[in-house]
Amino acid sequence: MRAFKVITAAVVFASMPWLMGCACKNSYACGGKVKHTQATAMLTSSKPVDDMPNAAPGECWAKCFIPPQVQTVSERVCVKDASERVEIIPAEYEFVEEQVCVKPASTQLIEVPAQYETFEQTVVVEPGHTDWVREEAGRCATLTGQPGGAAACDVFCLVSYPPVEKTIMAERMVQPASVREVCIPAEFQTIRAQRLVRPATCKRIEIPAEFATVEKTVQVSDGRWEWKKVVCERTTSNDMFKNVKTALRNAGYSPTNAETLEDADWAAIKKYQTDNRLAVGALTIETLESLGVSNQ
């Protein structure tokens, strides 16, 4: 018989307000059937189960065993200590041709004169103007009406004179004077010289230690009992069992093809829980979540 304690928050008993529901009687959540006497003992007890969880109505809980966690570690054992030897490597030289600067690069400032061009330009020699011009006396009538008589009046005409222009040759600047900086490259000379390629060194050659690998299993945590939220029997269905078995197969385990959970299925669930460091002894909610199966 599996070692567990289960409570469910599905029913409230007036005489026992500390216990909301019943022990996991014939529940799939507990990995099989539980004797009716055990369930009855839990329901008729006048004291609450030790460290009972604070369950909400409708929840089912089981006290499951979390196995001791172990892991296999590899330990290297030294079978021969490390050592070293010193090797002297002489210097290495080579003859190379290299360029030596005999005159460094410099700059020179060159004055660039201004540039001009010749063009034709029309200038006004005399501006246009108007002036009063007296008419000839012959154009006016005399006082007597006879030739040679005195003029009847002085007649002036306002005459407009156009400006007097002249075309000349002129110069204009098209580019101002400037200073240009010219780079004079450096001058080099090729010589043949001896060059140190690698200085003499002392090479320490480490001879590594020799190890043998030993594997051993160590326990990283103790086993313990904990309350875990489990699947209530009233919420189980064949579809849920089918999904659990499918997830187990996908994870590399071998459940049966039956519609319900058989002993072989519980063995696969326990193996999965143990391998994944989950609580063992019931179909817990954390197991469903780890398998990716919905609790609906």
C-alpha cells in the first residue's frame, strides 16, 4: 500500500471544520485504491492532520514523498603528478631589405596670382539731356509783315539730346590671388640589414598530470514528505488519462493503452516523477504541468 495522506476541499463537514472533504478514497490521484478504513479514519478523527495545507474549496491535496535527490558525479584521481622540463631556444635572425627615410615629407606654400580677363564695356561719355533751342528768325512772322522787319517774337523749342556712349576694353578679376600648399613626399632609400626575428628564450614544457576518472553517486538532498495539490477524482476523465499517457510516451516512457490508469501506468508516472525530481505517490498538478497536460 502506498504511503500518503490526502485531503480534498470538495465538501465541508460541520462537525469537522478543519477537514474540507475526504481522504482520497478510490482516487486516481493517489496512484490506486486506498482501503476504506484509512479514509474513514481520516474523516472520523477529532484532530486535524499534522501540517495540513490551507486548501481552498474544490481542491484535493495529498501528502506525497519527495525521494532523495542523487546525482552521479565524476571525480578525477591523479595517478601521476604534473612536471615540467626546460628547453632553450636560440635566437633567430634574417636579412631583410627595408626602406629608410633619408628626407622626411614636407609642405611648400606656392603663391597663385590672381587671374583676369579682358571684355568690352560700353560707357556713357555724356549723359542724355534736354535743352531749349531758339528757332531761326525766318520761321517767325515780322511785325510789319514785310521781310527784314523786326521779329514778332522769340521762339524756343525744347530739344532732347541722347546720351553719348563709347565702347572700351576693360579687365575684370575671375579668380583672386591665393596660396596653395603642396605636399613634398618623403624620400626613402632601400638598405639591407639583419633583423632579429625571435629572441632566445627558455621554453618550459609542462608535462600534465595523468588522471583517471571515477564516477560515484552522491546524495544532494534528503527525502521528505510534502503536501501536494493533486487531481480530484471528480475532475478526471478518459481524455485526461489519454493525454497523460501520450505525454509519457513522448517523453520516452511506456504506459499501457487502457482507458484507465493501470499499475503499469502508475509505474511509468512514478518513473517520470523520479527522473524529473517531482513528488512521488499521486497524480499531482505539478506532474500534469510538467507533462504539459491540462487539468480541465
